[in-house]
Amino acid sequence: MACNFIGAGRALACKDSVGGIKAVIFVPNDSSNKIIADTFDGDTGAIDLLSADVAGSFKYELKGTSSLEETITSSADNGTVFYEQALNLTLPKLSATDTKEIKLLAASRPQIIVQDYNDNYVVVGLANGADVSGGTIVTGTAMGDMSGYTLVFSGMEVAPASYLEVTSDTGTVITVGSSTITYS
């Protein structure tokens, strides 16, 4: 059986994009709130949502050193390919409330919508969720050091992080086609 091959070339991109993550939205990965892909557009890499409304999600605004990296792992001997997702978050400032929330995140397996500074929205852990695989709670040493949290979320998926074609983001609701994701 012949394998699929690329369907388009790629011109040299313009210098009009920037790096960094603007925000993440943690979506509970349970049967009532899970983001479920209805269709996947192989041309754009985007998904449509099957769920009519996903509620109970929470947004964390970010600035600075947070990043998302996907590693392609392929084995010619085994005939396999998969994508390891690593979402590194830096959350400055310690608080009792945040420590409690971090503990809950570490015990769960959320799906995570990542919004970058180019206003792309991608989903980490779409099929399998994302696990906290490491992190720190740190006070810093000197007055100028960071006091806060670092978290590493890891996902392993059969496809790269899928793009959401967001038609509107009101600050509490993201609209994707006829579906919505409500967050606080």
C-alpha cells in the first residue's frame, strides 16, 4: 500500500510572526466536557468540535518564558510515528490559592488550549490528555529572582497539536464553528 505524500510546496514565509504563548485554557478531560474532534482538515490541520458546549474550563494568562514544543518520534523499523508534546509554563507569584490549583492540575489529565501571540489556538492532549510531568514551586534567592511556579505538561498523540479555527473569543467564551468553550 502506498503512503500518502505531501500535497503542496511551501514558499519562504514572511517575517511577520512572533514567538511566545499568550494564554492557556485548561479543559477538564471527562466525558461531559472533553473537546471531541468531529472532523480533521488535513489541509489546514484544523479540527471542528463535536461538543455543543464545553464548560468548566479555566484560563491562565501568561507572559514571558512559557513555550510549547512538539517532538516527532518516528521509527522506520517499527513503522510508527507519534508526537510528544511538552508545554512549559512559568507562573510568577506564589499564593495558597494557586498552590491548591496547581495540586489539582498535577493530579488531572486536562486537554489544554494554547493561544500564542500570533492568535493561533492549538489543543495539547486532544485524544489522551496532558499530564504534569515535572515542575517547581520556587521562592527564589535574591530580590530579583522569580517567586512562583514552573510546570511541564506532557502529551503523547498520534497527530501534531490540532489547530482550532476560533471565530470569536469574548474573554469568557471561545467559538469554534457552532460549538463553544466557556472558561473563567
